[in-house]
Amino acid sequence: MFGKVAIVAAVNGGMQQSSGKTFVPVSPEEIAEDAAQVREAGAAIIHVHARDALGKNTGDVAIYADIIRRIRASNDILIQTTNGIGVRRDPATGEMIWPTDAERLALLTIDPKPDLYGIAAGSTDFWHPDGGYPTETPYVNSPDFLRKTLPHVYAQGSTVEYELVEINVVHRLSRLADEGVFDRNADNLWMLHGGGIGNTPATARSLVYSRDEQSRLFPNARWGVLGAGKAQFRMAALGLAMGCDTVRVGFEDNIYGPNGLPAKRNRDLVAAVKLLAESMGREIASPAEAKEMFRLN
């Protein structure tokens, strides 16, 4: 018998923009409005990226703090901030420029603190056309960055969602656990298995292998799934059938509903995956239950 599943709404990402009838929230006010909507639709966690006054991604901790305060003023959804920020384009060359480790580590100083954190746990050739990244670009996540981030997060009674961008990332995390950076047997570890981002295919074979390796090396970890583009609901269905603890949907990864048509708001994707989960006999976790799931202090 599987436990309850927490729905994560990744509402905007670093590059996704509104188009047609699809509305991607970018300002703190818009993100807070979306937070209320996805909470009502069934989400327990909202994953956010901050944007500046021009709608571009930013690591400005003041904007993140404003987002957190606005969300908490209206509802009890758990808030997860990114450690990736997103990229900006060089105005002269058009090339993508990734944020530095210093910019990303500054997100650990946000006050008020988010409930949860997210981190790409390995380097990858990042390719995500449905999320605004049409050109494959190297994205570096150094071991030193992880060594500085992870103890900080766990020490404050929170946890971090490890985005497993490639299967080899699981083995890299295992080496860090061997070093004592974190406890491989902790039951509040959170692993996210993706498909359709970078060079990881959105297939059952890939997900099963990734999940099996993670389970072998981190036997007590919680785990979830995401799918990019029109693979979002296929990956959600696979994860739900396999007993995942979290399932992520939202405009950061995909704008399409299960019928293949663009959705209007993030709440539509949350409502659709809630219906899918319940049709498979899975109960939906509340924010309070997700808080207990991850042992949040």
C-alpha cells in the first residue's frame, strides 16, 4: 500500500514566459496568486524562481523574501526555492550565462526562510526547449557547491530536493555521503527523477533504472518524478504507479495538459495530476502531511 503523494507545483522557472492563453507568473504578486490557486487545486508545495522588474530571472534575495511573505500571508502551502536561479543572455553575443556559485549560495540567506530547497545535484548538458532553453548548454554543479549547500540546509531542519539530471548523479551523491556531507540513510532525503530534460529520456526503462539505483544507495529516501513538455503526465503516471512520494507539474517544465493542449494556469495542471493520482488509488498529501513527510522543523 503506497503512502500519500505530495503534488509540487513548479510555477514559472527561470526562462518560461506567458504565451497565447498560458499565463506564467513572474511578479511576487502573480506568484502569490498562483500559490493560492494551486493550493486550492491540491498542491502541497510550490517551487518558485524569482524574476526582476523586466520579468527576467534573478537571484535577488529581497525579491525571494517578498514572494515568501506574500504566499504565507494567504495560505499554508510549503514553499520551495530553487538553487539554480536560471540563466541570463549576454546582450552582445546572445550566449547563455549561468549564475556563479556565490550568487547561488546567497539564496541560503533568504529571510524569511523557505520551507524546502531544490538543487541540481550534478553537472549536465542542459537542454529544455519546453522550459525556454532551446540550445544545449553545459550547466556546472560543482562538488564544492554541494558540500557548502547541503550541511547548511540540513542543519536548519529542512531538506533539499536532489534533481537527478543524469543517472551518474546518484553515484556522485553516494561519494559525498561517504565523505560525511550528509547521511545516506536519513529518511528525509528527497530525490527527483526527471525525464525529457537534458539527455535523460522520458521512458519507463530510464525511470526504473534511476529509481532502482537511488533505492540501492539511499534506501530510506523519499522520491518524486517530473516530466518535461508533453511527457509530463506520462512521467507522472509512471511515478504514481511505482509509488512515488511527490509528483511535480507546472509551467516551469511544461505548459500542456494531458490532452496535449496548452493550459491556461498552473492550477489546471495541478488539478489534472490530482485527478490522475486519485484515479490510480493514490491519496493526496496536504501541506501539513508533506511537512511531516520531510521531517521539517
